[in-house]
Amino acid sequence: MNTERKVAQALLKIGAVKSVIDNPITFKSGIISPIYVDNREFPYYPEQWKIVIEGFKSVIEEKNISYDIIAGVAIAGIPHSAALGFAVGKPSVFIRKEVKDHGSQKRVDGGEVRGKKVLLIEDLVSLGGSSLSAAQALRDEGAIVNDCLVIVSYDFAVAGEAFKKANVNLHTLTSFPIILEEAVNLKIFREEEIAKFKEWFASPYNWGK
């Protein structure tokens, strides 16, 4: 079984993929969604979390990604970036969503990144705004940012275009379509729920309005 399906199954088995049809959530981008993927639950399940960290390591090796430092996007990306940094013996830092109003007043915390190649770690990408904001914060500090590793991407075309425009290579462990396929195989959700998820994915900007 490949990494995409291993990670998708791990998410489903720990209950991190949640149906919220009766109380849809609104992404930061404004998209209203009947389904929610919560990668923050992985640290509670070490066996499944190991699949994610090993998946990251495999992508780095397969894509021959060169980096000096690992950086996690606050808040949800930090546990994964720290665990990966520890696993591969590389320094790790994290990027705040906003400049803190005290101390160094910087978005990048944990160490010096100037002149270093920094590998960005994110838990989930919908449209890519948070990830690319973090990449820019690193670049503002003099870092070189070429690659971003993410656990889950919703696989929206607009996100791919945004990463391309920002000159950041996006590498995903799994995607929403794969998660949906595995959910069907494992019979995690009712048929009517799956139908709603497919309806949403076909037109995410219009669903729920």
C-alpha cells in the first residue's frame, strides 16, 4: 500500500475525518464544508502518527529535497515539524500566524534562519493562504524556502496555482479524494454522507450557500 492510502486510512481509523453535515464549518477562505479533517489528533495515536512522520521522510528522500531547517506552521503544523526534526536530526523552528506584540516581535521563533534552506511543514492545505504566508515570513527573515510538506491537501486547483506562483513546491502525503475513496472502502460513513461530500467537493465555493 502506498503512502497516500496509508495516511488516509490512518486518519480514518483514528476518527480524524469528521462529518459535520448538520453543523458545517467555514474555512478561513470562506468555503463552507460538510467534512472536517483534524490532523491535530495524530499525536494521541503514536502508531498512526508514525505513518505520517515516516511518510514525510519518504517524500524528502524520493524528491531529493535539500534543507537545513524544518519549520512548522502554527499551531497545527508544529507537533509534526518538531517530531520530524527530531526523527531526522535537523533543527526545527515555527512560524506564528501573526507578529507577537512583545519580545522579539518576529513571526519566526526557535532559531536563526537567514541564509538557510527551510523545509515548511503544514498539517492541511485548502487554498494555501496560511502556508504561503508562513513561507513569506521565512523569506522576510532571509530564509530560502523551496518546498512545503503537508499531511492533507483538499486538492483544489487554486491552491496548486498559488504555490506555483509563489515558487514553492507543494508535496502532499494524501489528498481529500484519496481519503474519500478509503472512507468508502472502509465503510466509515453512510452512503448519504458520502454523496454530500462528493457534492461539496464538486462545487466547494457554492455548497451550503
